[in-house]
Amino acid sequence: MNTGEQLLPVLAAGGPGLASGLRLAEARLNEVAGAHGEVLAGHAGGTLAAGGKRLRPLLVFLCAGRTEPDERVVAAAAAVELLHMATLVHDDVLDRAPLRRGYPTVVATAGRDAAVATGDLLFSRAFAELAATGSAPAVQALSNASTALARGELMQRDDAWSADVTAERYRERCQLKTGSLFAASCRLGAELGERGGHTADALAAFGDRIGVAFQILDDVLDVSGPVEDTGKHRGTDLLDGTVTLPLIVARARDEELRALDLRSAATTPREAEALCDRIAATGALERSRTEALEIVATAKRDLAAIDLEPWQRDALDLVADGVVARYS
Amino acid sequence: MNTGEQLLPVLAAGGPGLASGLRLAEARLNEVAGAHGEVLAGHAGGTLAAGGKRLRPLLVFLCAGRTEPDERVVAAAAAVELLHMATLVHDDVLDRAPLRRGYPTVVATAGRDAAVATGDLLFSRAFAELAATGSAPAVQALSNASTALARGELMQRDDAWSADVTAERYRERCQLKTGSLFAASCRLGAELGERGGHTADALAAFGDRIGVAFQILDDVLDVSGPVEDTGKHRGTDLLDGTVTLPLIVARARDEELRALDLRSAATTPREAEALCDRIAATGALERSRTEALEIVATAKRDLAAIDLEPWQRDALDLVADGVVARYS
């Protein structure tokens, strides 16, 4: 488990119930990764080990609000992380990424073919985990999120290198690519914690917002670095043709940037870094970061109106702050 | 709808309820393909149009045994076909296939990236359709099948060009790759037609068997052709490194074939066709076809012991015969 130092206060707020829930979810993920033949065990094991902050399972537990671990909540926590892992494996296929968080990707070690199938398998297991809870609305929430993730991915590919991507379209993509699974994590937690209806909707809206803020910050970090913190070169989005908020804002402010043909402007890591510097010079990073902070502020404001246990609200507040406080 | 001439007797046996059910499922598939943005509509539309026999939806309807169309059964029929389409789109990515049944594949028209995401989207919609039925066991059945499909695909990639693939391992792969979704189609039909328990298990076993037989016959047709019927060159499996029953049997019978290094034996379509002729010369195609026929005979024998309406049994018998009677 690599929840990240920034999340230690969240764990403290969540108490022993949260910590043991996260441990159970981690054990379940290891079990699933090891259970479907040696080939999967190898591929999925690497993806699991590359870890990550397990933010989505964390949201499931916090929104479920149980102080004792519950089997169905653990299953939902494992399911959202499995779906997330599946999309990471497929994203790496698309991006031909050699490393993720310093670990070799499945596509790098086993090839594109195995990576597509591994992603499919992780996908399937996400739904199998959730089906085991016996909750059809839970499955529906996950499949809606999963549809949104794929739509976001298609939109991103479709918009690659396009000069016409508006800030509005960018936000829609963030909602699809990231907000949707954060929202589903909160909704699943609420539903399985037996807090359906209005509370589930409100928690899902909270998740959606902090997911979008998380994505905006991710896109800021791709331009700002530093490399030592993010673990990847600056400007990978520019090399991929992914048009993000910093670039959109910078182009609105800098005529020369606006005149650039995106496809030819950054074809090498060195050119991409130079373009990052130009984007930063326009103040677009501060503007983008401010937008993320505003979204988090709205999320926290609305959270205050939801009927929650004090420890739940405290912990969710900390998570909201955490998504925009990374490396800053 | 392209159910294929061979399935006309099945439609006759199934009566007007079956025909209208299949029409509703087709309409639902078109709706799903059109509903998630223009990009998906374009990509999925092509895959849908390439059609196929809609064998899996047919099994759902026949096992449900309703004489009036039922919304949940239609949803399950759409779900199994969506899952099948998702795997076809991903298979085409892996095989870099330009055409499927004469239509350009998504990977050929839109690129690998869009094809992976399109497959993911179809995957998600399969689960969304099924979740809408409110049946958690149905979702579980589909996710188990979906896991099996991905495991089969991983196994196939892992065994590529291997001289060590036994007939037993080959059969296991057929079960994972094809039997599992045929079985799930029957199980879903039975469950949603409110024939759970023993009947659902028995119908799933029937589906599993005819799925394996279907796959064996597919692999025979890849060696035997004729191209005019199959719509693809002979020996594509050999070019892919996919070791199938005809090759396994032929290698056991022909020492020179056994000595061949599979990776270098067929690197061009012309070499693959020559290798097909050598395989055929050993009698391996007849042996493989006989195995498929025997499996179908067992499936039909066991079907006779299941408590079904006479029209259901007649129609399922015809489907079983159909999977091994293609182009012969």
C-alpha cells in the first residue's frame, strides 16, 4: 500500500476501521491479480505494484462510513481500483508508455497484445467483484463510469492536436476521464453503506468535482514538473497531442503560441520542455491551478451540507485538499 | 439482421416471439451504438453492420423460452452481443486485421487507439445493459464469461508459435474463448426466463459444448476454406502463430510437419496456404471435424434430458447442428 504521505492525516481521521478496510481491499486486489493464471499474475502484479494512492478505494470507504470493515464495501473498493488499473493498462498501450511510476508497464514487458487482454481481464474482474455484492444499482454505477472513461478516452484521441479544443470541452473530458470514476466510488460507498438516495447523489457530485480538480492538477503538473516528483518528463501531453487547460489558457493569452501548429511544435522531449516553459510564462499554470482550487472549494462547501459523521466529513475534506496540494 | 440462411429453420421453430425478440435486440444494439457520441457511432456502427449470425442473442432467447418478448431478455441478448463485439474489436487490434466479414475494422479505419477505447466502451455497455435487468446473478454470469474470454486471449498469445500446445490445452482455450460466452448466453436466457437452478446449469453446459464445437469448426475452416465462404485467406491462424487442433493433429501424424519451426514455416500468405495443404493431406481436418460433431452429439443427447418446451428443444437442436454444418 502506497497511500502517500499526504494521505496520512486522512488515515488518522478515518481511524482503525478505514485502515483495516484499505488493507482488506489491498489483499483482495492481490488475490484477484494472482488468481487467473500465471500470465495475468505477472502482468497485473506489476500494475498493482506500481501502486498509486488508492484514492478511489479510499473514497469508497469514506463514503460508506462504516467503522467496521464490511465485505461488500471491500468488494466495491477493489472493483473501482480494478477498473482504474484496467484503464491504466489500456492507456499505456495507447501511449506506448515504457514506465508507470518507475515500474515497467505491461505493454513494455509483454507487448501490446498481452496488455489489451490483461486490461480486458481486469475490467471483467471489476464487474465480477461488484456483482458479488448482489447490488444491481452498484453494477449500474460502475458500468456508467466505465462507459464515461471510454468515452473520455475516445474524445481525447479525437481531439488530439486539435486547435479547436475549448476550455469547456476540456472540462467535459476531465469529467468523463476522471470525475466519473471518483463519482462512482463515492456513490458505491454511499449505496453499500446504506446511504442511498439524496446522500448518494450529493456524495457522487462531490466525487465528480474533486476528480475534475485532480485531473486539472495532473495536467498542470505535466507542464510544471518537477520531474523528480511526477516521475515523468515534462510535456508528455504535448508529445501525445493531448490538449489540456494550461495550453488552452496559454494560447488565449499568447498570440505566437496560438499560431503554432500543435503537431509540429513539439516532436521531441526537448521541444516539449521548451513549449512547457512558454506556457508557464503566460501565467496559465496559476490560472489552471486556481480553477482546480475553486472547484475543490465548491466541493467542500457542498459537502458541508451533507448529513455525515464528523470524522467522514473531516476525512473527505482532507482528500479534497489533497488532490490539489500534490507537490506544492 | 444477418442470421444466415442456415438459421432460417431455427427461426421457424422459434415462432413469431423469437423473430420479434431478435428484432428488438437488434434495435437495442443500434440504439447503444448510436448513443455515445458520434465517434462511437461511427466505430461501433461498422462493427454492428459487419453483423454476424447473432448466435449468442439467439441462444438467450431460445433458453428463455418466452413466447412474448420480454424486456429483460432483450437486454441480456443485447448484452452478450455487445460483449462479443467488444472482443472482436480488441481481437482486430491484436491481429491488425483490415477487414472483418468484408467490412473495414475499427482499427483499420480509426487506428489502434480508437479501437481499444471503442472496445472498452462496448464492454461497459454490455454490463450496463445487464445491470438494467436488476439481476446480480446475470451480471455475475456475464463477468465470469468476460473473464474467461480475456484469459483465453492471453493463453492464445502466450502459446503463439509454441510446439508444445497439446490437444487438451487447445480444448481448454476453446472453452475459455468461445464456450464461455455461449454458456453464459444460455444461462442468462434461463435465469431471466425464470428457469434457474438445475435447468440453467444444464443449458449452460449445452452452450459450452456447442461453443467449443463452433470454435473447432472455425479453426478447421481457417485451414480448409474455401475463401469465398469464409471471407478470409486460408491459414490466417498459421500466420498469427495460433496453434489449433488441425495443426496439432497433423503434427502428430506427419514427422516432417512436427520438425517444422512454426514461426518460420509460414511467414507469407502463400506459405501459409501451402502449409494448410500439408495439414489437410494428413486427414487432420476430418479428424477435427469429427471431434466437433461428437461434441455436438453429446450436447444434443444431454439436451434431451432437460425439461423444455418441444419448440425450444427443436430450435436448440437445430442451432447445435448449425454450428458444425457451416459451409459443408
